[in-house]
Amino acid sequence: MSAEREVTPPPHVLQLLDPDEELRHQAPAKDLVLVLTDRRLVVADDDRVTLDIPYPRLRRVQLDVERSRPATLVLVPESPEDEPQVLAIPHADLERAASAVAMIGRRLDDG
């Protein structure tokens, strides 16, 4: 497996965070980045945020891995006003994505 690439959230994502909010994890996708904090998850590209919700507003997370294709990470919010996100995860970044899913799962289990 190739080495993980360094991921830095776009500046507009960092500006969203409260001063006491802790950045916990980042997972790169093809054109997006998934950012997890102690309070919420954010999906963004280089120009805009496509999803910014606290964990309790997330209904479903699904990670599908296929041979010879990027993995697919699906994030489905509870509210129809928040658009579901489908992230293409290169196999080189699969461990980061799987770790993100585990972190989200623990947050969902906490209520």
C-alpha cells in the first residue's frame, strides 16, 4: 500500500471552526476532503463547503470497496435540506477513510 498523503483542510473550513473546537481527523477523497472535529463533520472542496453538520444530524454512513475502482463513501444526513455526499476514495487513502468511518460510528453510538 502506498504512503498516505498529507491532508490539510482548506482555509475556509478552518475558518468555520470555533476557537475551542478540536480537529480530530481528515480523510481525502478525489476532489473533496472529509474533516472531523470533536463536534461535527465537514465535507469541502477547494472552494466551498458541501456539508457541515453535527454528528447527531447524520443518519447513515456507508463505505463500499470494489476491486479496480475507487472506494465510495456515502454520508446521508437526517434532514433532506442537507444534501447527501458521495465521496470517491482512492485506494491509497482507504485507511484514512475507514478510520473516519470508525470515528463517525463511535460518535453516532454516543448519541
